[in-house]
Amino acid sequence: RACGPPVVSVTPFKDEAHALELANDSKYGLGAGVWTRDVKRAHRIGRDICAGVFWINAHHRSDPSAPWGGFKDSGIGRENGVDALNEYTAAKKMVVRMAEGKEDWFGDVSSRYS
């Protein structure tokens, strides 16, 4: 379970693949970030890293309407935005037939959608 203040780790890496291997070698995945001048490369890393939030040249900034939550053992579900609403709701369908008279759902195909 994740607890305590955020931790910053600075670790040397050989190449991009090695950096991703190091970053994803954790049972947690709440947030990750990189500081770089190469934003194109940062987007590539962000796509492949297993974290619920990924910052480029920033940390802990988040729009309240954006989903917030982690991957792996860093929590269940999402907070904020529409994703949070979906965590606490479930779709339900109710059908009410208002037509009078007998209905033969299996025999008369035209009665199914009247």
C-alpha cells in the first residue's frame, strides 16, 4: 500500500528502454514524471510507463476534472471527473410497455418493438 510523502528517485540509465524497465519495475504505479527538453521523447515514455498520472516538466499538477488514480497496487478506481462518477454508478435499463392488449414477443416479431 502506498503511504507517506512523494519520493523522487534519480537513477542513471543506459537508454530509453532501460529507463522504462527501471520505472516499471515496481508493484506501484500512482504517478511518474520526467524533466526534459525533449517533449517528443517524454510523450513516448509517458505512453509506455505504468502510472495513472504522468507529468512532463512538472509534478503534482492536476485539473480537478481530470481522472486521478494509479495502476497496479496503487489503489482501485479513479477520483475526479467523469471517471469518478462512473466508479459510483451503474447503468440500469427499465422497459415499460404501455400498449394495451396481448403481447406475443416470441411469435409476432413486429410486437417486439411496438
